[in-house]
Amino acid sequence: MNRRITTLVYLCGLKQALVCVIFPACRGIIRTRRRSFRGQAGCRPAHTGTPIAPDAHMRQPHVLALSVGSAALVGLVAVHPATIRAQEEARYRIETRADRTGSLQNRFNASQMALLEKLNRADIEHLEQLREVVVPESWSEDELSYSVLPARYAAAEESSTFLVVYLPGQVFGAYEYGRLVRWGPVSTASQSNPTRAGCFALNWRSTGRASTVDPDWFMRWYFNFDNREGLALHEYSLPGYPASHGCIRLLERDAQWLFEWGQTWRLDPSGRRLLRPGTPVLIVGRYDFDAPPPWHSLTWLSGKIELPSAPMTGVDTAWTP
């Protein structure tokens, strides 16, 4: 009888140990660090220049990562906490061409296709051609929730409009008094002539103009941000990687929205002296052409970029009329 009682107590104690010690230990602890970017703390002072013909050119970015902690387990159980966290918080998946069961347009509705364009930095004509496609695990009507740019940016709080172009991630963010109101994909300059980071401003705009590089390239919703070099944000094809000749390409809907949202410069009656610059444009980072696109990393997609804390201490020659 005493032996049975002893055995029962032992089994109950083992069960209690499993419930109170081993199972909780399996949950693990994961710490996520926000990616930080040590970008420009300031920009070169402005100097005078002369008006030039607008052109179609471009430039580029770079990225940082998240770190994952490990959990110590008790007894016979050993589970990697990163696996647990990934299963609990996965927001995206990567589909290869071999994984696809049909064309994207047959599987997703119009609003979902619009989000896929953003996530994959490619317009609808190029999406089907991509070897890998980022797809959300769940769909939200709030597109801002999918942005890797911060929802608030303290350095932009005093500006009614403020534009950020993050070259490593090929993405732009539009801020109003420091609050993100819109984001979207971009295609900046190719490796042969990478996009230059720095502080610029929106200058003048046109509903459409032909490129001076090739007259057959027509750029709709054109908004100049560097009058000396003839660089602009405008609508043009997005193939899923930096491909322009100097300008910053946008989806048509983003280009039209920016055209109406952005503020132009104000010049004196002679048109030769700047009275007030337009919307500030901060171009950050450098694109790594030797690495895979960062938006193909599920870890990168789940984090937030940390932008420079005090970027607008000077102005670039982009402002000079």
C-alpha cells in the first residue's frame, strides 16, 4: 500500500514538473531589434546654379537585420524559440514560380494585386515574371500596416509634407507633420549610375514630358527634385529592381497622388531666385547590388527601418533654379 502511494506521489510530481517547468520553458524568449540606419546627419550647404533642361536619371540604398534570442529548456525537451516565434508571427510567405498554382491575377483580386505590386517593387506587368513573389499570409485594408517605414518620423514633424526615399528597400514614404500617410515601391537608378543619397526638395512639375535621354521615353506625372541634374519622380515601369537612368520611378497611381500632394518651389518674378523650397525630399542609403533584394527576407519585412534623426541641416543644389 505504501509503495502504491509513493508511486502515485512520484507520478504526480513528474506531471507537475512537466506542466510547471518544462512546458513553459519551451515557449522561449525572443528579442527583436529594430534595424537601424546610420544615414546622413546633415547635407551639404546649397550653392547657386543655373537652370537646365530636366532629364530622366537615377540613384540608390542599404539594409540592416533583426537578431533573435535563444531559450534555455529544462529536462529532455529542446525547442528552437525562433521557430516558435516565426510560426506565431509569420505575416508573409515567399512563392516561387514552381509553387504557383495559377496566374496571380486569377488567384487575387484587384486590391490584393495592388498590394503585391507594393510588396514586390514591381508593377502588374512584371509581377508574373518574378522568380519569387512575396505574398501576405493575411490581408488588411490598411496598406500602411505593411510598410517597413516608421509610422511616425520626428524629423518631419514640422513639415506639412515630407518625402523619404529609402534606397536599400526601394520604397518611398510620404509624411504629414511626421505621420506616414502613404508608401509605395520605387525603381531608382541602375548600378552603372546609382542614385545619390542626400537632401533635396520638390521643385516644379509637369503632367508629362519626354526624356532628354531618349525621346521615346514619356514620363507621366513628372515632379522634379534636382533641377541641376534634371532628376524627377515620375510614372514608369517597375521591374522589381533598380533600373532607371537617374530618376525615381513610381507606380502610376503613386505618381499621380504625389503630383497632387507635393508642394512646388516658389521663385521671384524673374524666376531666378528661390523664395521658398518645395516639399523636402530625403533620399537615404545605398542599394546593395551584390545581395538579394531585402524585401525577399521575411525577417526584414517584419521589422521597421530607423531613419536618420536629424537629416535636414542643409540643402543640396537641387533647390537652385
